[in-house]
Amino acid sequence: MNKNLEQNNERNQWRSKQEESDNKIEAIREQMQDFSQNQAKETNQRKRRKKKKKRQSD
């Protein structure tokens, strides 16, 4: 019985560590996605400004 408890505890600890890792990975993915979206916005803004300047100079 004691061995079963030990095994259960080990499994639970492993699961907790896995969950923690999964949560960290998910947080990093979200940060990367946010970063990508911001980069795309900035790129689009730069393109719009360039077009606007070009139109004004024409």
C-alpha cells in the first residue's frame, strides 16, 4: 500500500511538472503570436506612410 502511495505521489508530481511546462510553453506561444501581430501592424503602417508620402510628392 505504501508503495502505491509513493507511485501515486510520483505520478502526481510528474503531472504537475508537465502542466507547469505546458503552461509556460502556451504563454511563450501567446507572446510570440502577439509579437508577430505587432510586427505585421508596424510593417503595414510603414507601407501606408510610404504610399502617403509618395502620393504627396507626386
